[in-house]
Amino acid sequence: MRVGMLTGGGDCPGLNAVMRAVVRKGDHTWGDEVVGFLDGWKGVVEGRTRPLDVHAMRGTLPRGGTILGSSRTNPFKIDGGVERCQATLEAERIDALVAIGGEDTLGVSAKLHELGVAVVGVPKTIDNDLNATELTFGFDTAVQICVDAIDRLHTTAESHDRVMVVEVMGRHAGHIATWAGIAGGATMILVPEEPFDIEEVASALTDRHQQGRYASIVVVAEGAVPKEGTLALASGETDQFGHVRLGGIGSVLATEIEARTGFETRVTILGHIQRGGTPTAFDRVLATRFGVAAIEAVHDEAFGQMVALQAGDIVRVPLADAVGELKLVDPALYHGVAEVFFH
Ligand code: F6P
């Protein structure tokens, strides 16, 4: 078979490991030819490709990012974009497409599948907010990077008796913040799912310091929001999928905490460091399992499906199940576990 492959949306450690597995399994078992489209859907719209064979994938297992490049291009938002995608797939004689991406890339895949494109999805996002899969690769790596940073921040926070605000990724869901906060021993974790009251945050920190404890780590997801009317936030630009560029809640929070408590407060915004570098062993294994399962799904003609992790097994789910709604942080984890340590 001639199989097309692309990586869309924000990059993520483990993308190359997925592609390597697709190529290796496809080559050894069926003699597939794999064609990589450059820069996500942009490469399909523009007909830009590169061959992906066993040789091209050598050495890529531990490599972060994506050797194909990525973009947030949405062909449904470009004049004639869908027709151009269809023309490229025909010109390249693509029998099936493996699309590796998050909600947006898989949303485009679901719509193209309805138009007759043979596509299989692989879930990717460091945010871990995709439905129908318990985990996405890249999440474990991102959490580990955050925990390493929080461990370091503890010692300097204690030396100076400061409040440290750590801003992590998580646009709509606070999985990274919750896991990194629990693992890093945070004093408080603020997530998009639970709008916060800045007065309550400040008084909890004041109580903690009055009880004689010193230094606090506040982990905040970039998409965390104040309760309505309690704090004004600036808004940024939007992309082709309508997402606002986030980043900045940590600085606002640090300024407000210092002003309301009188405690010296500093902010660390981890930003894209969380998406860079080599995947953890867990993510390499998960990505490899997803890649093998994706090419198997192609040969079973399970089009319109996404490979997913459920109860430890790799299963297939309709693409529509993955993109309908986001997976939010389990309240039992946030309220039942994380909150126990908020003081
Ligand atoms: O991939 C998801 C994500 O990492 C979000 O957590 C974050 O808001 C966004 O990507 C950042 O995107 P960009 O790299 O386009 O600024």
C-alpha cells in the first residue's frame, strides 16, 4: 500500500517514535511505501512531501519534535483547501492516510473521512485532553519536565521564603498542572476546570505562612480562569481553529498574590520547554504501540477510526468520539487527592 502520514498541531515528544513504528511495521509486514506530508495539513494542501522509509526513520526514536514539521493549518478554512487536499492525495496515489494530531487535526480527519478519504487517527497532545483515550503520548514527558522544574523551585523558594508561581501548559484542561502539582508537592493547583477566587488563593497562602510554614509553590495551568468578575485578564490572537494564544496568567497571579499577601512572589513560565526534547521511556513505548496499531488499522481498513489507550490496551474508537468533547481532569483526582495537600 502507499500510505500517507502527517503530524499536525503543536509538536509533542514521541511523534517521531509513532512514525518510526508505522514505517517499520508497514515495511516488514506488508512492504508498504510511506509518504510524509510536510507541516501538517499545509503539506497536503500544497502537495509537499518527503519519502519515509526505514532508513529515513533511523535514529528518530529518542528525537523530540517531528521530522515532518507541523502547523495549525485547517484546510476547511482555506478557499479550495479541501479540494486541494483531495487532488494531492490522488496525485500521490495515497491509499490511506495516518494523521497524528490532537483535537483539531483529528477533527479535520473526521470531516475528510466523511468525504471519502481513508484515514486513521493517532492521538497526540501533551495536554492529555483528548477524549476516548486514557493517555496521549507526550503527556508523561511534559509532566516530568514540570516536576523537575518544581523540584528545583522548592529549594530556592525555601531559601528566600518566597511564593513561586509555576505556569504550565493546559489550554482547556488541567491534566499537566494536576499531575505535576501532585508529584511536585504543590501548595495549590489552579486549573481551567475550577475557576479560582484570587482572594481565596491569597488568604490560603497567608494562613499557611502564619502557621509557620514557609515558601509555597502554586502551579497554574495557562488556561486557568478567575471566577467571573474577580480579576481582569488580557486576551491574545487566535489561530485558524479559533484558539486564543494563552500564556500570562502566571504573571498576573504572581503580581496579585504579592499585592494581597505581602509575600515576595516570583513566576516561572515553563512554556514550550514542556514540549521539547526527548520523550520519556513511557512515551516512547506508548507512541510505538500507537504506531504499530495505526498501520494495522490501515490494513484492516478501519478508516474513520483512531487508535486509543483504554484499560492498558490499545483499541480503536471512532474519530468522532475523540473530537466531540474534551477530556477534563477527573474531579476525584483534583478534589479527592490534589486538594488534600492545598495548605
Ligand atoms: O499542543 C497544545 C499546546 O501545547 C497548548 O497547551 C498550548 O496552549 C499550545 O499548544 C501552544 O501552542 P503554540 O505552540 O502554537 O503557541
